[in-house]
Amino acid sequence: MKVRFGRGRRSGLIALAGVAAVTASFLAAGASASAAPATPHVAATAQHGAAAAFKAPKIGHVWTIILENKSYEATFTGLNQNDYLWKTLPSYGELLRQYYGTGHYSLDNYISLVGGQAPAPANQADCGQYTNVAPGFPAPDGQTYASTGCVYPAGVKTLFNQLDAKKVSWKVYAQDMGNDPAREEVYHCGIPGDPSGAGVVDPGGATPADQYVPKHNPAPWFHSLTDNPKDCKNVVPLDGYPATTGHKAIPSMATDLKSIKTTPAFSWISPNNCSDAHDATCKGDNLSGDPNNHQGGLYAADQFLKKWIPTIMASPAFQKDGEIQVLFDEAFPPYKMYGNSIADYTGNANPNLNTPTDTAQSVVACCNELPGPNTTQPGFQAFGQDTTPGGGITGAVFISRFITPGSISDQPYNHYSWLRSMEDLFRVTTGGTDGHGHLGYAAADGLRPFGPDVYNNVGGQAYRPSASGSKIFAATASVDTVPAVKVNKLSVPVARR
């Protein structure tokens, strides 16, 4: 199977071994290529260090896949034996090795990502009881006082509300959502029930038949979404849903991807509690094809990515102007389970599994992250640490024709940076906390959106895959400063046809 990457005469070809893996060549049979300049065009005419107003490329379709609970050390340093994510995918795009979560545990990161809200006690504890935030009054810097509860009042907006206002299409695709109607409401944003009063129990774990958990879906936590039936129609099961009384069948993401017209401009993808690497042992299917195989962690995440990344890359929308982002919500130290890792933090009952590792990497912060009005410790004093300012270094992988394959960025970014970048990319320029379209802490002074270190191939020239680290982009003080580039291997363009 071969799919085009790029557009028109700049198309390359990616050979895919079914949907299991992306191979090492962009070329169709017989195509030739020549060496590219040592440094890709990170800015139209600027030299390294020179100030030039940076403008992100016109990316029209974004897919953001959220994985769970792994530090950069656990995923990207070779400790992880499942190499599709840490080795294959960066060869097609860029590894952001200074990407940070904003808190612990899980849910607070999802709320920060889409709403710019800082961690609060109940969402740091993953909201075992699905209840409304109280008192819910506005706080400085676009924040909300949230002493208890997890569901934010209707006045707290999200990226999805901003996209609505811009008439930009979007969907949240949640794997397994709706498998058990007694656990979640498939036609109501995937909520577990009514959050008013004492609320309802929020199922925090998977079952063999239903591995969906609401805490890994950003939509149930904002009345600005759950109170709007039109928005809830955009929160759908990843694999579709059959017609029921009063409801038409919901198409799967694979069906949506068949044409540009049916592909949302922004797609948030929440794998289930197995496929997102959360569960070390999966309660149900891990997409391996073996019903007796329940290995989870980064092994299961690789199975998910091997299925969906090539499918997205083959889609007309990605080929036109797409970007794939693979993020983690928060950092957890490496662990040893089913061969997923050869390291561990020393907290296991079985001493044979205890190997010293760096837990501090999982609680640090970047980008002048503020704790917000509801907690002094965004990192929830996780892993026995006293001072926990953030969610730790997770790393991230981005793939786009506007990104040079095999590149690395050392510029620090966090979830608030991601939100600001998405607001900018989709041209949200009004409203928000700062009046310029940025919500909550995405509006923080000096916060960096993704810059020329990420979008380092502004011309969109198609290049062959290249080993991660072929080009390393240094951190800079300003988004408008062209980063220094260490070139370890020349990029090779796909020949024009």
C-alpha cells in the first residue's frame, strides 16, 4: 500500500506495510532524490539569531492523540522496548524532547490542555465523584475557584467553544465510548451521569467490555460543552456507533477520513485505558489480534499508533495540509512490566523489579508555569517528592510536511503552550483571557507557542524519513528568533515527479 505525502509535484510516497508500520522510504519505485541543503528553511530570509516575525504555516487539519503516564525517560531514551513511537514516528517528523505536563494526576492535564485551567484538588485526584465545581467563581488570570468538584460552569470556555465561534469543525474521538451505556452516556459527551448535587460515581478504571474512562475525555468536564447538544454530537466513539431509536448511526473516524469534506479540521483522539498506555495489563482488547494477549503500557500504545497513524497519513486531509501530534498527559517514572521497560522506580513489592530511576523528571515544570488559585503543588507531591511544580517532562512527536523528518526541538513547551498554539493556528484572535483569543494560562505573558523550531520546513518540501536527531533545533529566547541548528545528517528531498 502506498500513499502520497505532500501535495502536487512535492508529493512523496510512503510505503506502508498494511497498517502495521511506516517503512523507511518516501519514494515510489524508481524515483530518485538528491541531497538537500544542510539547514531547512526555518524562516523565509532570516539568519540564525536574527529577529524575524514568525508565522505558523497554514495547517488546515490537526489530529491530537493523547497517551498516558510516561516520562520522556520512559518513552524516548531506549528503556522502552516498543519502538514504533520513539523510533519510527520521529523519523517522519519531530521529537519535542522538552515537552511538559502541567500537573498530576491525569484529569487536571486534560482540563489545562483544552481550557487553560490550572490543577485543582478534585481533578488532581481524578474526580472519583462526578460533581460540579464549587464555588465556581471567576479568579484572576482567567482561572476559576474550584475548592471541590470537577465540572466547570458554563462560563468557562474551551478550545472547542472557540472553534465553534470560528465555525471550525471539530470532533473528539473516544475509543470504546458507549460500549457500556450504564457507565457513560454516548449521546451526551460521554458523561457518567448528572453532576448536580452529590453527583455520581465516575468510573476511573476499565472493564473487559468497556475500557473508556471519562477522565481521559476532555468534554465531560465543561458545562460549556455538555449543556450544548450540538457540541455533544461532536464527541463520538472512535470506531463509530450503530443506529438506535431516535439516533442515526455515528460514523467512525476511519469513515470520516475518507474525504476532506467529512474530516474535521481539529480531531482530538482519546484512546481507551489500554491503548493510551495507562494500564500495564489491559482488561480487554489491546489490538494485538491475540485474545489471550493483555499486555498494556507502551506495547499497547504502539499497537494503537500502528493502526491509526498510517490511516491518518493516508487520508486526503492529511495529505493536503495535516499535522499529527502525539502527546502524553503527564510523566510517570519508567517501570518494568511485560518487557515494556528495563527500568523502574523503587516502589514495587517484588524487589527484582526495582531499578533506580529519576523520579524528579516526572514532577518538574517549565515555561514559568503558575500553580493557580486552588493548589500550591500542581504536581500533587507525586512519587514522594516534596516540591512538585508541574507534570514532568513527557516529550511529544509531531508529523507534518511543514516539519523536517528526524528533527528534534529543545525548546520547552507545556500544555498551556499547546493550547495557545492551537488557538493561534486556527486564527482565534479575539476574546479569551487576554482579549487576543487565549484562554486561562494560555494567555500568560511570555508563553511560547510552537515556533520555527517546530515548523522548521515552512516551504512544505517533502523529505525522506531520517533518523531522529538528524537536525537538532536549540531553544531560543523569542519565538521570532531563528534557532541554531545542529546538523548530524543531511535531509534528502523526495524527487519531483
